[in-house]
Amino acid sequence: MLKENNVRRGFLQDDCYIRLSRECAVEGVWLEGLFEMDYAYSWRLNELLGLRVRQLDFLARIIDLGKTKNGDQRMITMNEHVSRVLVRCVYGKKPDDFVFTREGGSPVKDFRGGMVERMYPCGAGSIPVPWLSTDSNDRPKMLPAQLE
């Protein structure tokens, strides 16, 4: 059996998290939301980008991801900070709209380039972030500018 190499090589320290969160907010509420969601829950890229407004219940602070492969319901509790950011992400949207859209209303499909640009000014450029180092099929892919 092959040994799995799943060791984390870097962690986001508190001061770096704060700076990176601010940098993402400068880009737009959509990038701030994606960053905060990934920081809080470490979901796969396709789960983040496919999230629809109807899956969010702000009164109960629940994100409903539907059923798992085993048929179990998958519901995640939003912390207060994520809830506040997501409220801004979905303002004025309809239930079937994507949560993460750019200013013109188009769904975010790929944001890794912009994220890498935001990581370097705050000193987080050497920290591996799962969705920055995977391709569209969630397979490992090296980003030379980010992983040196």
C-alpha cells in the first residue's frame, strides 16, 4: 500500500490571516467570502463555487449542502463572521443565484490567480492553500509562483 503524503506544510498565523482577509476584501466581497469560507471549513473548490443562495439559512445560521453519497444530510453551522460576509455576498440575489459572483453578476469560476496576487503583499505567499494548488478536478497541481 502506498503511503499517503498528506502533511500540511504551512499554517496561516493570526496576523497573516487578518492581512490576507483585508486584501481579499479589497478585491471584492466575493473573494473575501471565498477566503473566509475556505478558512473556516476547508471545502473543495467546486463546493465553494457551486454554492447557491437557497442553500443558506441566515436565521438558523445553516448551510445546506444536500445529501452525501451515503444519503445523509450535510448541514454546516455558519459562524458569525462567515454569516456576516455571506449576507453581503447574497444581497439582492435570487434563491437560484450563485453566492459568489463578480461585480457584474457573473459566477466566479476561477480566482486562484487573484488570490495568489493577494497572498504575497501580506506575506502569505509561501503557505499552501488547497484550492490554489489543485486543478478543476481537485488533483494536485503546482503553481510555481506560489509553491517554491
